[in-house]
Amino acid sequence: MIEQQNKPGGACTSFKREDHIHDVGAAMLYGFGQKGFRPFHFLLNELEEPIDMISHSTLARMNFEGKEIIFWPDLQRFIDELIELFPDEKEGIRAFYADLYKMYENIVIKNEVIVPPSEYSPRQGLRRLINDPFSIFKMQKLLSTSTLDLLKKYFHSPELFNFYDKLCSAYAYTTAEETPAVLAATMFIDNHTGGVYYPAGGAQMLPNTIERAFERYGGQTLYRQLVDEILIEDGRAYGVRLQDKTEIFADRVIANATVWNIYGHLVRPRHISPDRLKWAQSLVPTFPSMTLYMVISREAIPEDSFPWEIFIENRKIIDSSDLTLYTNSLVDHSLCPPDELVVMAIAPNFCSWPHMDDPTYRSPEYEDQKRREAERMIDQIEQHIPGFKQHIRSLIIGSPTTIERYLLKNGGAVGGPKNQIGQEMLKRLHARSEWKNLYFCGDSTVMGTGAPATVVSGIGAANVILRELHQPEYDTHVFPEEVVHFIQPPYHRPNYISGTPVSVENAFLAAAKCQGCLHPRCRKGCPAGIDIPGFLRRMETKNYIGAARLIHEKNPFGETCGLNCAANHLCQQFCYRRDFSGEPVNIAELERWVCEQAGEEGWQKHEKSTVNGEIAIIGGGLAAMSCAYYLALSGWKISIFAPENQPGGKFPEKMRSDPVLQASFNRDIRGIFAEEIRFFGNQNPVHEADLKRMLKEYACVFITKDQFSERENFDEVKKKSPGLFLGDEFLINGISPVEAVACGRKKAVEIYQYLRNDL
């Protein structure tokens, strides 16, 4: 999986600032309940990944031109309050919701939706036809009928039409006239039936949990990498090219990208027919958005406030005054200190904004525009919550350009193409593309806007591939155990007490102290270059296997270095947490602990040797062993020759009086060794004649400085033998264990590149 951000989730992510957790976009989630449209319920149970979800006691409150409308989970209570507001429409409201529920029952409840209808297997389609022979025909009719036309059968009040217009906008970013009537059942009924939820600890905990399963099953992710092109030849996709020109080949490619980023960019125009390219460019996007991330003092919000507040000032059109306020810190107290609240405000924004590649991006004029638009939104909030402005303690402004920069959403649009009639469901991208071995999922596909819908699109794409491979497809079934645990608000996560030894009970809490910096100084301070925020983020979700594997990508001696590293002079010296709390995250201890906790599962599995050749390594220290490990992972057979009778070089001398360090070192050695690595002790072939002989027998030779004889002129030998490489080792010239490991990995890369070019 290749992702340009430093974490999974896209719009369903969070970021931290001085122990305040801000959700990027998705803040109120559905699809977890026991009834209704529940793709997350299926996904997490299928993956057997437990998660804690906070159940909201109310759905939302809308201030509709001065009228207060509360969306209660109890549908009948909501209907009764709606009748009080629109008494002249009493009979129509009751009839509308009665008929709507029947539609919902036939479309959603009787046939649980886990894949898009367009991706049904023949068996799924037949089952649906048998269960309700008219449902498919009804659905097709409702696709071409607008929600407004449906409403006209029940209501006559313009004000009520405008209310549902705004409701469509809140759920699908479309007007009632644009929205296909088939979506009305899910939009207007499902939240009452299935409920609204929030991941305990922040929105980021949801994708982190899915990532935990992905890595447990052997999946690997390249974060901070941007795909520049999908490689296609003769109408067949065979891999991708990254922005740094690296090419990754694959049997199949699945693109979770917008239709506009695919057609003409990821897939170059030469591979696309003119009509298809014109179609993609003609699709109408959802509207761009402006987002404010705020920290406010607790007293700013009235006690009767709702976590989800919608303010509608102009009922006639969708404009920037359709503002939504999310305050999930009211139900999740782990998001910020007790005297504060984190608040997200989001609203459509139709101003002209520069593209992120435009020279005016981040110019003084751009920053002024951001401030003006933010002030306008805050002034609107102030009208509903007097005194709000004076209680703001911090403010981060996200413009539509910001959204495009971080989420690759064209023009800052919050979703893909509008779910409007003419480009709804069956008229969007499908899982199978027009190019062989290229597939699509995400909010440009048949199941459009919102996290639950994109989950369905992903399962649909997986099923299409499984079908082609003649493998069993995912389908609805009864799970023996429910892994989604519902928590009643408010949620309180225990706090890790600094200085407490790391244990199973508190490791995830200690890791949660990391602020997940976008440009982490700690990583720059680590000689091995470990993705420290990445492994700590995984630990926060108890993804200990994924955390250990990430550490071992850069350091096979994770446990040993965790005990022996001068962390306070390296990574922990640069930890951002020092800036506001005075103490760093306990990185070294957490690294050691998680490598031990994950055990054998915390190591990437060695592939069988794929190269017809062998590499010799002279020396058995940390640098030599690290070099051997990474070259073995790349497919080479390795022979290690060391003067000592056991791996480790001079490092075991440090362990004589430290049984804990010795146990950690032994576990690291067990993880490093594989069938492709052979160790020959009590040997030291370091003279020029030995090296010349070995260079004839092996593809290349790596030797550490502590083994090379000073009487021999290495430079002269190297000139005659380009396949010879020299590296630093532990205790040579004051080099530390982690620096020795870094040297070994660096030399492995040099050797790999040399051999690849030579081949």
C-alpha cells in the first residue's frame, strides 16, 4: 500500500498539537451498529480487530433559520418534534417516514449491503432477486428520480422542502433536486436506526485498527510516498512509478484516487480514449470546504451543547453560511485537557483559491484570505454561541488548498463527484477499469461520499479480484463474536504517569504521548533513521507486531539498541514533547519493549533466495550482522566469516554482567538469522590474498574495519576489486551500537545497488 501521508485514513485521520487531538475531517461516523447500513460492523468483525466506539446519545442539532431541530436516535421522537415545527405537514410527515422506512427495509435491512450493487456476484444478485424480485427494479427507478420529486408526493410547504434540501447537503453534499431518491432512505433513516459513533481516542484510531489487521496479515505500507504514474503497457497495468522515479511492479493495481487524478495524470492521456477523458473531466465535483481546528476554554460552550451542531442561516441556497460544528471532546475526554475543548468547524467555501503549485500559495495575500474567511466563520459561530471568540486559545486554518495538499482532493472538494442524478452510482467509476489488472475504489466509485460508502467500495474491489482468481468472495454472515465494543459517553482514557516502567497495561498510553509530528526531529536524531512517530502510532492502537516490524525495517537490533542507545543525546533530545511538557517520550524503552513483546511475529518474513549468487561478510559485529540481514531480505544468500565463535563481534563483552541485555541480544540474533544466512566462526580471512580469492567465489565482499588488517592497503585492494566494501563497526572510533547498525544497513544498500547495476 502506497500513501502520501505519514499515516493511514485520508480524511478519517487526526493530528496532535500539545496533547490536543484534532480530527481532520470525518468526525461523526455511522455503519457500526447492529442494524441498518453497517459496513464497518462487517469489516471489523471479518478482520477480527476489536475497537472501542463511543455511542452518541443524540445524532445532531440543526439551527434552521432560528428553528431548533434535534435529530434523536428514536425515530418516532424525531418525527413528533418535526411535526411540532411543521404542524400543517403532520399527515405528510408520518406518511413520508412510514413509506421511507419500508423502502429502507427493502433496500438495506433485508439485503445487507457490503459491496456496491454493480459489483454483485451472480450468486449475490440472484439471492437479492429471490428475496425481493421487485427491489432491483425499484432501485433502478429511484436512481433516476430526485429526492425533491419524492418529497413532492408528501409535502407542500416550501420551508419543509428547504429543510430536506439542507439535510441532503449535510449528508451527500447535494440539493434535494440533485440527489437520487434511492439515497433518501439511507440518509433520512439509517442514522436513527444504526446510530452515530466516534472512535474512542480520536478518528485516527479507526484506520489504525484496520492497519493493525493489514499488517498482521503481512501487508506492507510505504508512507510519505506519492504515486506519479500507473504503469500501463498494451492495455494492461503492471505497476506504479513513484514521484522519486522508483518503479514498483505488481500483478494488479488498485487505485483509491479521484477520477480526475486518475484520468490524465495517474493514467497518462495516451492510454485513454478521447471520449472517456472528456467524460471524466465533465463530472461535477462536490463543493470545496473550509475547516477550522480550534482549542477553546471549556466554559465557552453551554452545558446543553451537542457534539454535532449544524447552523443554517440561508434556507434557499447552499452557501458558506451552512456551517457545521463538531465538538467530540464533549463525549471523549481523552482529546484534550479537562479545562479545554477541541472544536472543528467546517463549511462550504466558494472563493477562488490558488492551487498548491501556484506561486501565490502561502503568499501574504493567501494568508490574509485565510484569516478573513476564518473570521467570517467564527463570527457566525459567535451569533449562536455568544462570547465564543474570546475563548479561542489556538486556531489552525485549513483552506480548500490545504485539503487538496494533504488529501489530494481536487480543488479542496470534500468528496469525489457529486452523487447527483446523471452521475450517481452506476454512472461513476466501477471497481474494474477499462485496463486489465487495474481496479478502482474510493469516493469516485459507485458508492460515493462518506467513510462507510468507501469501505463498501473497497470490499467490492476486493471481491472483483477474488472472483477473477476463482477464490471465495466476502459475503454477509453471522459472526461468532462481536469485536465492536460500544462505550457510553463520556470516555476517559487513563493517563500514563511519566517514569512508570512500560508494561502491557500502559505501553499504549506511553506511546500515545507522541505528537505524531509531520516533520519529526526525533527521526533526524536517530542514526538508524527509524520512523519513530510511525511505530509509536501503531503502539497506541496496540499494533505491536506492526510497530516491531517497522523498527526492524531500519534496525534489526531494536531490542539491543533500545537498551544501549544514548537516546537522551539522540532521538529523545529532539523530541517535540520537550518543548511544551519538559520531558520527551520514552522512545528507547518503548522500542525495546515492543520488539520483545511482538516476538517472532515482529520480524518481516525472509523470502526464499531469488538471486543466483552469494555475498561474503567478514566480521560478526552489529554492522556486519545488520548488513547480512538486509541483503538476505533482498534475496541474496549470505556467508558470514567471523573470528569469534558466535555472532556479535566485540559487543558480547558488554553483556557479561547484564543478563537483560544478553537476553535482548539473543532474541535479536534469532530474528536476524534465516536459511539464507550462514555463520562460520573462528575464521578471519582478511589478508589481500584471502580477499582476492573470495571476490572470485562471491558476488561481493563486505568487511568491517575492526577485522581489516592495518598492514594491508585497503584502498589499493579496493581499486583492483570494486566488489569490496568496507564499514565501521561497534567500538571503532567511538561508534555506538545504533550507529554501527546504521552503517551496516547503509552498506547493504550500496552493495544492493552495485549488484543490481552489475547484473
